[in-house]
Amino acid sequence: MDEIDKKILRKIQESFPVSPDPYLDLSMELHIDRDIIVKKILNLSEMGYIKRIVPRFGNKFYSNSIGALIGASVEEDSIESLAEILNRYGEITHIYMRDNEYNLWFTFVTVDENKLKRFKDEILTRREIKKYVILMSEMRYKLNVNFGVD
């Protein structure tokens, strides 16, 4: 990762422009050619630094959304393949590992209650998941988290 990559990552995790051409906006703000910005973001995506760029609106926009934190006890040799499957779900916003009984945690957000039920039936019943816990969101807090890029 070069300095331009780092500059772009810092900026897009701080605030991604909402406009007809956000890459042009980034280009003007960062003084980097628009085509380079697009290529760099695609490359960072392919390298796994960027999962996806999508808008996430809080409760004031989607007061009827359902959120859950799900912990799963997953066979160690299956964690990576299961994480790849989880990454295909647009409703999953974060996936992380922990060194305890529930070693894979992820968040699931949807406005359709049936999607959570279908997800539970399709994924949480897989043989590599020994057990799981679903912690439903009762109240939401938005934290501003930026990852160090140095």
C-alpha cells in the first residue's frame, strides 16, 4: 500500500461524498486524478482493504430496522470459508473473530424480519456452527470509528 492508497483510505472512512460523482469530488479534494482514485479504490477492494462502499443510515432514516449481534461457535478450520459466505450478505455490516467460545461475531441489519429468520435457517444451521447466540438490538448508538492507515 502506497501513500496515495493511505490518503484515499483515510478520506473515505472519514467521509465519503454523497453526490452524482463522488470520485470526482474525492479527486478535487485530494488533488489526485479521478481515474487514479477509481483504480486505487478497485485495487484496495481486490486486496481486501475495502469490503464495500455503501450508505448506512441511522435510526432516523430506518426506525423500523432490525439489528442483531450474532456470535457463533465455529470449527476453527471453517472460519475463513464461513466468513466468505457471510460477506455475500448485504445485511451483514461487520465480521470479526474473538478468542473465546463464540469465536466469530457479526452484525445483521435489515428492515425485513423474515430475512433474519431465513438467514438463521440457511446459515446458522450449517454443520460447522456448533452453536450460536443472537443478541437483538434494543437501542442504537453510532460511534465514529476510523482505522489507522499508517
